[in-house]
Amino acid sequence: MVERPTYPCDLSDARWALIAPRLNAWRQARTQAGVGGRAATHNLREIFNAILYVNRTGIARRYLPHDLPPWQTVYGYFTAWTNDGIFVQLNYQLTGLTRTKAGRAVHPSACIIDSQSVKTSTNAPLPTQGIDAGKKIVGRKRGIITDTLGLLLAVVVTAASASDNTIGINRLDQAKAIHPALAKTWVDAGFKNKVIEHGAALGIDVEVVTRDPQIKGFSVVKRRWVVERTLGWIMQHRRLARDYEALPDNSASMIRIAMIDNLTKRITDETTPTWRDT
């Protein structure tokens, strides 16, 4: 790897050691299958560093610094890893390691569901957008499921006009397939009987948690505060302040990358330097 000044979002040796086996296995499998034509020459660590740079800073890929791999190459790998489920696999693996470090079972038995509507950029095709009538936002809706530690278990990105019921059912199916031990989930009042009935069919008890009507202004809501905190974590990555991706699947990958960044730091006990550290 060519020596260059490091960026705050670059992977340390310890964090790269958590990610490298999965990416190296992916490249080896493609090489043996004859996919991609000529032999790969780009360093996978630098490719991942470039993806983290875009995710953390929010810049357009075309504006990647010249000491990182070409933006076309970075986008090509990002698309391939999205299509091949590499970000899903990494998130699953790192979530298990983080839960183990926290003294929890590898597979969670309880989760929390929530959604977030965000505006889109001009990159997003009109058919993938919609209007969230409640929040008066034109864009897309991110539906996530977290465990009780706030770690991402499943994510789906749809048009903002999609109902919480539709998103909730999709997320329950996705989370149950990946984490079969799930037996309990907490949701807000936007999720109706369809989600509760679908959860029962999957063996998941769905409990609706509502705010105390006697309390005015902001209040911490039981269990739901955990998933709200997770949404706050991912919003620290500027690429997620708005949905800039042309495809909803790419948007979901950007959310998973933000959590992979978070999880690797939790496992290695690292933090990202900020202006406060000076």
C-alpha cells in the first residue's frame, strides 16, 4: 500500500483485521470463478477506507481525494459488495462479536423497530421517492430493527409514502431470517394490527409502546429510546443526513457501513478524533 497521510475515518490495523478475512475471501472466490476479467490490483483496505471517507464526510464520490483509489473503482466495489451481501455479512458478524464482548448471547431474543423519513437528492429516481404525509417530507423512509443494545439487525429503505405496516412486516421477516431467536419486539403506535398479527405468525410478541399523554414536550419512551439513539449514531455520518443514493439498496448499504464503522470501534475500543480532542 502506498504511504499517505491518514484520514480520521481510516481503518486502524485492529479494525481492518476484523474486516479483512471477509473481503479477502470474497475476492478469492471471484478470482477462482473467473469473475471480473483481469487480475485485481487495488488494495481492498484502501477501497474500504474510501467508502468510509464518503460515508463519513458526505462528499460526492467524484470528489474523492487523489491519494485514494479512483472513484469509479470505489463505486464498482461498493456496488459489488452490496449485490453480494458483503455489508450484510459484515454487520452480522461484527454484531455477534460486539454482543459477546458486552456479555450477551450472540443471537438476540428481543428487538426494537422504528423508521425515519429523510429528504432525497436529485440522484434519486422519482419512482423510489414518496411523500410522508405525517412528517411532510418528500423522500425515502428508512426502517431499522436494533437489538436492546442499539445494534443494527435489519434495515430496509422504501419510498417515504410506504406505510409503517408494510415496512414493519418486511423488517420482521428480514430480522427473523437472520436472527431466528427473536421472540419479542417493541414498536411505536404507527404500527397497527397487521404487524402484530404477522409477528405472532413468526413467533414474535409485538408490543406497542406509546408516549405518556400527561407529559408535555420531550420524554424518554420505554425501549424506543434505544432505536432513536441508533438513528442518532448513523446520522453522525454526513452521507446519511440526506439520501443521496440512486438505488434504495445502496442507501441501505450506506446505513450498514455506518454501523460497521461503529461496531469495529466498539470491539477495538477506538474512537474517531474530533475537534474537541484538540
